[in-house]
Amino acid sequence: MSTPASMPGALAPAVGPGVPLTLALSKGRIFEETLPLLAAAGITVTEDPESSRKLILPTTDPGLRVIIVRATDVPTYVEYGAADFGVAGKDVLLEHGGDGLYQPIDLNIARCRLSVAVPQGFDYANAVRQGARLRVATKYVSSAREHFAAKGVHVDLIKLYGSMELAPLVGLADAIVDLVSSGGTLRANNLVEVEQIMEISSRLVVNQAALKLKRTQLKPILEAFERASKSGAQAVAEHRADTGAPGV
């Protein structure tokens, strides 16, 4: 496996006095559920990405800044050294491939599942038994392909980037593969979950070169994250209670 320093176009991690660590996060649930982990390290992000237009956010620790990127881009920023570490869902990491990344900790946050869902009334089990070739819409093409291949199910995968539930409703697909938490969105669109592919949670990912060159800076934060992750659900629940953030 190539390290980021040897990849074409990879950035060498900036090292030296006054150079802060860079943590890549995506807005929304992962950001909110990472805050208690940062708090365990004595760090607070001083601006809210939902109300700020800034994409680089300061923290109470001058040695750490947070950059806000798309969830699917977090591994790429870390892989190429634009961020020293980040938080990404297992679903995103499987699609990315994980090259150039060290994944030391399952943070036990942003938990959900990757599942197959179909319209109510569609006999998925019978279609599979009959060997029907199904059209499946998903953002998670690699994971879906591996799942259906392992089951011997013939599918045509249709890559979409959002509004997955719409695809079966307008005849684009017979089924979808998507993340499911409470299942409320599926029910609202008359879809039912018929098969669970895997449990999903968010992981800490670290640039391999940064792990070597910035070990002294990274170590206390990584250790705090690891301690907090062992009681992650409780920490997240307490943070939501303190901030009034809604559950998912």
C-alpha cells in the first residue's frame, strides 16, 4: 500500500512550531456527535458550521483547526495530507477503499445500517428466488455489488447521489440500497426494509505520514477519542441533552 507521501500529488504534512493539526469533518450528524469526543480532549469548536459560512473553523486549542468538507470527501482530504485526520462513516470508507489511511478507532457514533429496501407489495424474496434481474439504485455501488454478488443475485446498479427513495416510486429502480436509521423516510415513501447488509458507524481515520511526523501532537487527541468512544453513546446522549439537539 502506498503512503500519502509517495502518491502523485500528495501533500507532505506541514510540520513545525505553530502549525496546527487539521481535522476533517462533515456537517450534520457526524459533526454533532464528534463534539463530545473533542470535549473529552478539552477542545471546543468555536463556530457552528450550520450558521457560519467559513469552511475552516477555529477551536479553543490553537494546535487544532477543523475543516468542513462533504462526507464522501473526508477520506480523500486525509489520504492526500490536506487533513491530518478525520471522521468518516464505514460506508464512505468502503467506497473509498481506505488507501493511505490508518483507521485506529471505531468511534461508535453516527450508527445506522446499510440495507436493501423495496416498495410495499414488491415480493423481493420471490424475485430473488426466481432469479429476476433487479435494477437497484444506490450511492454505495461497491458495497451493493459485493453484497449481491455474494448472494448470487443478478442486478443492474444505478448510481445516484441523493433522493434514493424516489427511484422506485418513478420506475427507475426495483429496489434501493441506502443507509437506514429509524426507517422513517422509508415509511414516508411507502418503502420497506427487506435486507440488512451491514451495521455502519463512524471511524477515525489518520493520514499515515502525519501519524509518523506528528505523533507527539496527535497522540493525546487520539487517546482522548479512544477513551470517549468506549462510552460514545452515553457521551452523545448527554451532549444532545445539553444542547437540545434532536435525535435521529
